[in-house]
Amino acid sequence: MRAVVYERYGPPEVLRVEDVPGPVAAEDELLVRVRATTVNRTDCGWRSAKPFVVRYFIGVLRPRRSVLGMEFAGEVEAVGPAVGEFDVGDLVFGVTGFGAHAELVSIRESAAVAHKPAGMTFEEAAAVCDGACIALSCLPEPDRLRGRRLLVYGASGSVGTAAVQLARHFGAHVTAVCNTKNVELVRSLGADEVVDYLREDFTKNGQTYDVVFDAVGKHSFRRCRRSLARGGMFIETDPGFMWHVLPLAVLTRWIGDKRVKLGMARYTKRDVLLLKELIEAGQYRAVIDRRYPLEDVVEATAYVETQQKTGNVVLTVNGGSTR
Ligand SMILES: NC(=O)c1ccc[n+]([C@@H]2O[C@H](COP(=O)([O-])OP(=O)(O)OC[C@H]3O[C@@H](n4cnc5c(N)ncnc54)[C@H](OP(=O)(O)O)[C@@H]3O)[C@@H](O)[C@H]2O)c1
């Protein structure tokens, strides 16, 4: 199969498209012919080995897994004998750890994979799961969001666009913070209020929030703690310089009346099924910034690394197809 491979850590140029042996479906796995995938910030972290600590998970000197790619949408090509939920020919979408930047990817039936939402193209479906699963892992439980005031900082990124839509769905009053060029987009996603950070600093407007969610790892508890209501929570997606968010999260459990939480991504079938349901009910959509063919993965990755994408960047595979 054709796949994007890398054998050493480095800039986007370490990626190249090659013919490699394809995966096979194990006993409890499905083999998916990928029609679309994405380049996300985690793919970039694995490729560049930044921060350095990621090497302890994926290979100290060189990457142990040579094909990146987490999100996918495509068609089931084969199923293992123990698979009951999917059949050959089913259209699916989901998220895995590695391997989706390829024509074929295998995934366990019990993992974060489900039938593709009706009426959604492969490209749209590929761009759903990563940002939304991160947002679902980081945000408070739905019953702790209903009626609460939530501010999403970085509301136009992959995680941010998901957080705005999901928090609104769970009944929060959502204030979205973004650049002027993205104001209309985040409003269209359901934000109750939008703060254009080029014109207004939300930390100085006198408003307070029950939750401030930094969806892009660019704010800090120190800068926004006065914008938190009593008992409020600052949720960070990035461990920050020297991983300082972790000790802060521990300290604020004991000191003060405002808490810090470091959200960690969890990818579950339960969340993918929830997303399918919301999409089919017209309550969630994937935001796509740019699309590239798989062969242009270096260009796509360089764009993602500008940290200025709006929503998601899609790679089309096997000719894409919009079915
Ligand atoms: N915790 C976890 O388990 C986990 C897992 C994966 C990723 N992450 C983290 O999640 C974060 C978000 O990922 P993502 O894919 O959503 O990011 P992204 O899509 O690359 O975010 C791009 C958006 O960020 C906004 N932005 C960039 N610089 C900004 C700044 N200085 N101030 C305000 N907004 C800024 C831009 O919006 P405007 O154009 O509107 O400024 C742009 O639309 C990253 O920090 C990533 O490391 C965490």
C-alpha cells in the first residue's frame, strides 16, 4: 500500500510517501481502506519528537512506528473472525494512535470506530474525532456544564471548534475567544458571545466564568484567574513550559478557591458514537480549513505547524471521494 513513512524525528520534510506492506485484520480487528485522514497537532508532536519526553513513548533514538495518522474515514476492506459489529463494505470513521496516513489501517472493533454518520462525506467524517474526543475528555461532565458560564480560548482550532459546539449542546453559556477573521465562524458554531482578542482582552472586561478552557495552550491560569468565578476551573490542554501545569493542578486542589486541571485526551467508542448521533441530529459539524492529497503531506504538515489552521486539515487518500 502507499503510506507516509518517517524513519527519524525532524521537520515535515522527514515524511515521504512510499510503498510499504499493508496491515492485516487480526482476530478482533477491521481493516479499513482509508478515503480521508487528517494531519493534527499530535501527529506533528510524534514526528518532531517535541516535547522531548514523547520519545519515551514512541522511541528514544528513532520512531518505533513508521506510519503516523490518527483520524480516518473509509470503507471496511476485511474483518477478523471475532468482529460482529462491522461487515466488509461498511463505511466507518474513527481515531487510532498511528497508521492512518496510509491506504489501509487496522483498528480493534472495540476501539474508537463507528459507522460513518449518514449524509457526511469521508473528508468531513475524518475531521470529527480528534478535536471532539479531546474536548470531551477535557471539559467537565455534561451535568456540570448545564447553565454554567464557559469561556473557550482558541475557539477556532480543532479542539476549540469542537468545544464550542459540545459545550453548547450540553447547555453551557459559551463565550468564544478568537481572531477577527474567525468571529463569524465561531458564532455559526453556536457561541453565545464572541470575544475578538485583537480588539478586547477578556481578562479585563470585568466578566467572570465558571470554566475557562484554554483549547490551544496559549493562555495561563496566572493571566486569567481573576476572570474565574469563585469555585471556577481553568482547564489547560497543554502541559506548558517545564510541565508546570501539573504541579499547579495539584496545588490548586489544596490552596485557593479556583482550580487548574490538565486535560488528557481519551479516545473511546462511546464518544465516537455520541458524535455520530449529534452529527445525524444536525448538532455537530466538522470544520475543515484545507484539503491536500496524501502525496502533499509535507505541505499539509507545514501548514498545521503554523498553529494557525482553522479547524482541521484533511488528507485525501485513494482518490478521496466525497461519498
Ligand atoms: N491534552 C491532550 O491530550 C492533547 C492532545 C492533543 C493535542 N493537545 C493540544 O491541544 C491544543 C489545540 O490543538 P488544536 O489542534 O485544536 O490546535 P490548532 O487547530 O492548531 O489551533 C489553531 C488555532 O489556534 C488559534 N491560535 C493560535 N495561536 C493563538 C494565540 N496565541 N492566541 C489565541 N489563539 C491562538 C488560532 O486561532 P485564531 O486564528 O482565531 O487566533 C488557530 O485557529 C494544542 O496545544 C495541542 O498541543 C492536547
